[in-house]
Amino acid sequence: MKQRIDQIPTIWFIFSSLIGLFCLGIYVWGGIEGLAWEEVSELIPQSISLFPESNNTTQSSIFLVRQHYYVKLIAPVFWPIVVGAFLAIFGLTLLGQFLQSWAKVNWRQILLGILVWCGIIFWRNIELSPMEWFGFLHSPLIIISGIAVTWLCILSSSSIPSFMLEISHGPDKASSQRKFVGLLLFYLVNLILSMGNLWGYWTSTLYVPAFIILEISFALGMFRSLRLEDKSQQKLFAALFLLSHSILIPFLWNNNEVGIQAIESWGIMTHMAMTLLFPVFLWTNFKEPIQQNLAIYKVIHKAHFIPIYLIQIGVFILCVSWVFARQGTAWHQMVAAYYNEQGDVEHVGGGRMLEEMAYKNAMIHSKLNQKSNLSLARISQDAGDIEKQAYYLQTSQIKYPQEKNFVALANIYGNENQWFESLFTLKKAHQLFPESAQITTQLSRVYEQLKQLDSAAYFAVMAKELAPKTPITWANLLYFDVHHGSKIVQKNEIALWSTSSDRAVKSNLLALLWQKKQALPADYKQEALDFQLDVRDFAYIYNSSLYFKGQSTVYPIQTWINDPNWLQKFPEIAFLDAWQDFYHQQPLRALNKLDLLVQRENETKAQEYLLILHHWKQQLLEVKAKVQLENVSQARSAIQNYPFSVGILQQALPLLHQANKHQEAYQASLAAVQWNEEQAEFYPIFINEAFQQGEKSYAEEAMARLKKLDPALYQTHATAFSVAKAKAVNRQKF
């Protein structure tokens, strides 16, 4: 049992170190940003010859994919807030143990007080929902945790100087002093550089960031506290550590940057003050041991004249004065972070009005903080208030300009058809971020909207040079070559991009080679993967189906048509359905579907479909199939593939009759006549089938029509018609 108790400090140090490393990892990663890139694809119709293999000049539209960037506003995540709440509860428990030990109060009295307090609070707020209870209790937790991190920075401010004192101890007094003074000066210079970068006095990369210094000091302070014999001091430091990290984790993860800046500012102040006072503290209390080169780092917590806690109180007073000498910046930042955290909780709870109020309260204390501005921009976007969204995005980039902020703002202007405003915004962004492929891509799009095609092509090429491995830049260059004839794609690039699996690249590359009547590269392969409701997927399916015709992959178009989302987003899929049927052994069904589309579409589209319909009919009529049919299965297949072949019909219909498929035979002959009313050769077949089915009136109408179309052919079959008619009359009498 004693061995297990002795292991508690080690286990606790490992646990606290893991929490600190987790926070450092989030800090290095940057947390979730308030804005995120999303690729946006547009379908751009491009007229092209559908049948280049024949003399037919019928034109129709295929689809090019034009891509740019959309900036999505990201909502806060709830789980870091929950993790922080659990750490805060654990920290409060340890803090209660410290207070009980320090004040020597009986546990029963503390527990009774807590129960009474909880009972009164519950009674007065019994109508609250669970999420409202969480928000109600979370607010004081944030305040307590804010106070805890304030004191933890002070208590741990001496940990790094103490560690330097320990590692600088040498065999003689002179070497010990040289090492300690050198390390302390180096540390102080780093603190000054970090402070200047944090407060915007200068820009440098030759320093350790303030947050990393804080986490190191927290870890060293925790390690030093575990070596103390006084267990209550261990509990106090552990409680402050947990409470501090209960707000650091959600602040870091949800990118509440104003809170992190406040903690960094306070930490830098306390550490600088302690670094300056620490040598005075050592000399005042340990002058004689220092002169004898003794290892005083082992006993610095046992100061004789001026205890370390008095120095820490002095640091607190000095730093508070420093904060308000700087117009209370760190204080206002911390209050703004508190309201931002409240807004995040209200977002999860669904209290949109309270969420907006919280973020606006944060802006009262820190108008330019990104967290509040981006959150309010997200709320304005959800409410459809474009003006407010633009205002908050504009405000968010005053202090910390970012690519995404500029692009989001430019997109708003573009959506409102204010393309010159969009252009000016992006040009300013390009000056600040000349290496951004996203900004150059957006510039290309804006210049295209303004009909300045040379500039649009220039920035499209620049985007590819800045991001040579990004498929969106390849697709846009191919788009410019096809749609505007820019001739900016090189032959070696076509060979390289032909192996790309990106659907936008494949669609545009196919369109380019189709337009230039060039063969596809050997590396270009069709894909038969699962397709999503996506512009790039549809463009690839559409273009490849029209290009490869009968060699194309068969897609589950009927399944997609039954999904109203597909049909609503891509109405052209109905034409694609007919096209696939025609080139995959369902030509008659394709003709019927296309005929329905002709009746539904507008005049321009209907005329285009009529030309395709005429071409298909001619293609079916020109087929001279030489097939020997032997059974009903072969007959059905032959009629399905060659519905307008007289020879096939003459062979297949008798086989259908032998199998008692009389209605199928009649429908096959009727379809041939209906689709080819001016072709006399189909009428004899239909007339005989109509008489055999007892459809005398249809047969007589067809005979009259045939007599006008081709009198000679009519005379040739007149006797057979008379015999068939007589048989039909006799069958009706019977």
C-alpha cells in the first residue's frame, strides 16, 4: 500500500505532462480555424460536334468544370469544452482538499455546505434544461479557471530560474555564477523578444513563443511541487494546473485566440518580473551559501528572510499595475475570451440570440479579435444578413489579415455582382500574400467575370506555377483552352495530367482533345467507381458517355433519376439516360425518351434534340444487319438491337408468332412504322401484323398510306393484303 502511495507523485507528474503536451500539440497545430477552404465547381456548357466520325454536323453541349474556392465559416466544437469541464471539476475537488487542510475544517461541514448550496441553486433554477444547466454552471467555472491560471503563472514563474540555478551549479563559485548569469540573461532576452512579438513591437522568429515558455514553467513547477514534503502545497499546485488547463484546452482547440493572448501577456509579465527579482531573492536569503558554492537550489523554498510567497505577491502587484498601465489590455482580452467561451456553449445549446449577445459582448472588450468577428459572421451568414457578414469579415482582418478572410469577403462581393469590389479586395490580398495559389485562382475567376480574358488566363497560369501539384489549377487551365481558346496548356502537361484521377481534370482534358479531334493518351482510362452528387462527377459521366458512346461504362442512371436530388441539380441526366440506352442496345427506348424530352424542353434545346433524334433514326435505318435467327431469344435480341431493319423484322416476327408472342410481334412492327412514317418498306410488315391481331382499321389506314407512298409496292402486296384481310374477317365471325 505504501509503495502505491509513493508512486502517486510520479503518476500525477506523467498525467500532468501529458495534458501539457496535448496543449502544446494543439498550439503548434493551431486549433480549428474559423474559416476553411472548400473547392467549388461550376458546370460551363461548351458546344461541340457530337458525331465527328460521320459527316453529321449536329452540335450539342458538353460540360467543362470551372473551379474556384469558397471559404466556409466553421462552428465551434463542443467536446473540448466538456473535457475542460471535467478537468475543472477535478481541479475544484483538489482545491477543496487544500482549503480543508489549510483551514482545518471538517469534511462533513464542507460537504454539508456544498449540498445546501447545490440544493438552493437547483430549487431556484429547476425549470432549466440539461444544456441550460451546463451553460449556467460553466460560466463560474470559466471565472474560477481564469483566476487559477493567473496564480499559476505567478507560482510557476520561478520554476525556470530555479531550474537554471540547478543545472548551472559547478565545481567552483566562479563557474556556477557564469553559467547562471549567462542562462538567466539568455532567458530574459528571449522573454523580451517574445513580449515584443506578442505586443506587436517588432517581428522576429529568434525566440521561443510565450505559450511554450508557460507550459515548460508549468511542468517544472509541477515537478518541483511534487518534491515538497507539504502535501497541501502539492494539491494546490495540482488544482491550479487542472483548472488552468480546463480553459486552455477549449481556448486552443476552438481558436479563442484573444484568451490565449491574454494568458501569454500575463505570463510574460510575471516571468519577466520574477526573472528580475529572482537574483535579489537569492542574494538576500542565501548570500553565505552562494559564496561557499553550496547547492542552494535544494533549499530555495526555505528562505530565511524574504519568503518566496512575498516575492510572488510583489510580482502580482507589479504585474497588475503593468496590465492597467497598458490600458488593461490583458484584462479586456480575458473578459472577451470569457464571453467567446460563453458564445461557444450557447451555440451547442441552440441559443442563437444568447450566442450572438455573448460574441457582441466580447467585441465590447476586444473589437478586433478574430474569434468574435468570425463567429458573428457565421451567425450573419446563417441569418442571410450579407451586409453584417461582410462587416465582420472586414473587421476580422484589420489586425490579423489572412488569405481566407480576403477570399470570403471577395466572394460576398462577387455573389452580389459587385465584381470590381471583389477585384480590389483580391488585389490587396495578392499584395499581402503573393504566394497564395487560392488568391490567384480567385483573381482569375474575377477577371473572367469582367471579360478581361488575358488577365484571367495570366492568373490561372500563375496559380498553376504556385501550386503545380494541385488538380484544381490543371482543370482551370484546360477549361481556358477549351472555352476561350487560350492555348496555355503544353503537350507535355496533357500527357502528365492524363493519369490524374481527378474528375474535373479528366472531364476538361477529354473535352480539349475532343475539340481538337486528337486521340486520347494511352494512360487515359475510364473509371467505374462510385459517383457522388458532385459537379465534377457529373461532368465526367456526361462527357465520357457522349464521347465513348457504345464503349462507355454503363452507369446506374435510372437509379440516379429516381433520386430527386440528382434530377433537380442535373436535369441533363434525362438526356444522358436516353443517350446511354441508344448506345447500349436499347435504341427504341432511347428514341421514346428523347421524343418526350423534345416535347418538354424549350425551343432551342428541343431543336437540338430533334437533330439528334433524326441522326439516330438514320443510323438505325442505315444498319444492314446480316444475322441468322434460330429461336425466339435471338429474335427478341435482334429486334431490340435493330428495330428498323426490314430483314431482321422479317426473320424475327415469325419466330415470335411460333412462341405465341403475337403482341410483341405486332408492337415491333408498329414501332417501325410509327418512327418511319415515310418509309414504305415497313408498311407491308405492319399491315400483315395488324390483320393478324384483328386491328382492321389500323391495317386499312396503313394500306391507304402505303398506296400513296409507293403504289408499286402496294400492288406487289395487294393480293397478300386481301388474303390477310379475309382471314381477319373470318376470325372475327368465328
